[in-house]
Amino acid sequence: MTTARAHTNIALIKYWGKRDADLILPYTSSVSLTLADFYTDTRVEFDARLATDQFQLDGQAQSAAKLTRFLDLVRGQAGITTRARVTSTNHVPTAAGLASSASAYAALALAASHAAGLTLDDRALSRLARRGSGSAARSVFGGLAVWHRGTDDASSYAEPLPATTLPLRMVVVMVNAGPKPIGSRDLMANTVATSPYYPAWVTHNEAAATAMIQALAADDMPTIGHLTEQSAMQMHAAIMAADPAFTYFEPETLAVWQTVHRLRASGVPVYATMDAGPNVKLLTLAPHVATVCAALSPQFDQRVLVSAPGPAARVLED
Ligand code: DP6
């Protein structure tokens, strides 16, 4: 029995689109920041008496179909057939809309591989987590990480980037914490299949990943922020141009972007990004967090969360 913890990550350079849906190989590399405040704890116990895998999330029994597909990969590597009891808790402020497959599959990959007696190095663990959810490949690592798109299963993995001296902070603005109208996996596939902007997205985003790694190494906040906004907006533009057309933007989403641009015009280093939902995440620096929160508070008051960079996935109990 092993319990592991993994933290969510927010992509500064996005992953959007699979070249291989079974292996979860992405069309582009991506770059992310793991967050301290939001994480998943998962306990895995292999038990020879079980006929099927059992899964409980936040105290509620769940269907184990996806879990079983993932655990089969672990069982295959470990040479066992034993079923498992999996208990998972998301530590994300209630209704933050941040409950993420990234922290979930990174914690599951670590706990399950450990409980099965495997000792995977970070690269093998990242590749395993990737098979559950692409973004989980990056949640194996703390701080900044790059997920190399690679060319096959062995070469598509994440690894940590050198720490920046910038005191990066992420401010999460909860626009709407309700369920998503369209899940990201289906929308991602449809964007690849139908958006005329998708090929342009691939070209630009891959170049942006390389540029981002250089900007982070140079502690160049204006370039880091610029590339962050470009990657998010280009991803959402590709989504809007898909058939059927769709957008996660809501009126308040745009209100946050306007606030960000107004703050920047007054000299505050703050940049917006968004994932598969209407909530907005703002990249800024610790000395500016109070100014950013003050600008958001008239409209968003209790709907603003702040996080510092967080640590790598780790075993809590064995
Ligand atoms: C918009 O990793 O959740 O958050 O691989 O289908 O499970 P699957 O997708 P997932 O997609 C994340 C998309 C994103 C951008 C990102 O995190 O890079």
C-alpha cells in the first residue's frame, strides 16, 4: 500500500492536440508551472482478494473503467494481475474549478507503481503518468517543467527546467466553477480534426516552447508573460475556429483579461492564461500580488486564489 501526493500544474505553453491518442503523444511540447496550493493525495493498495479494481474519489465510489485501463499498464510493467483499491482526495478549494487530471494521474502513477513494487525513475514515471492524462506528465515535477513532444512513447516525457530566480506567483480567478459544457479531451480531438488554424497552432506553439525555455533561463519576465498569453490565446483561437465553433470564454473571462491589460499598462507585470474552462490564471511576481488582487476584488472578491510554485510528486506513506 502506498500513498502519494502530486500537485496541479498550469501550462504557460499549452498542450492541445494528440498525434497518438492511445499513447498520448502530443503535437507540440509544452511548459508548465506546478502549484503549491492544489494537489491530489492517492492511496493504492493491491489486494489479491479483490475481483475488480475499486475507486473512491473524495469519499464517493466511482466507476473504475478508466482506472483499470491505467492500472493495467502498471500491472503489465510489474508482471502482476492483482486488483487494487484506490482512494483519492483532491485538495483544491471547494469549487475552484481546478480539480485536475494532471495531479490525479501523477499521484496515481507514483502510488500505483510504488505499491506494485516498481522503482521507476522520474522519466519513466512521467511517461507512465502521460498515459493517464497528457498534462500529468508534467505534474511529476515541481516548479517549472517541459514536456518534450518526442517522436514515440520513449521520447515523450517531461523533465524539470532550471529554477528561475523570479518569485513567480499564480493568481486564479474563478469565473465559473460549474461543470464544463464540453470536456477537454473531445474538444481537443475535434480541434485537431476540424480547425483550419490547427496547423498554424502547431508551428507557433512549438517555437514558443523553445522561446519560453530561453526566456525562463534569462529570468525575462516580459517575454515569459508575452509567450504565456500568446500560447493561451492561440489555443483558444484554434478552438473557436473548429467545427462546430466553440469557446470557453464567458463575459467575466473577458473582464479579467481587460483588468490584466489595464494593470500592465500601468506597469504591473501580470499576464493571463486559460485552460479548458472559463477561469483565468494570472502569472505575476510576488511583490505585485496585492496590487493584482486589489484590482480584481471589486468584481471577484472571494473568487481569487493565490499560489506559489509547488514541489514534485512524492510518496507520503509506504
Ligand atoms: C488546456 O492533459 O487534461 O490544460 O491528455 O486528454 O487528458 P488529456 O488532456 P489534459 O489537457 C490539458 C489541456 C490544457 C493545457 C495544458 O495543460 O497544457
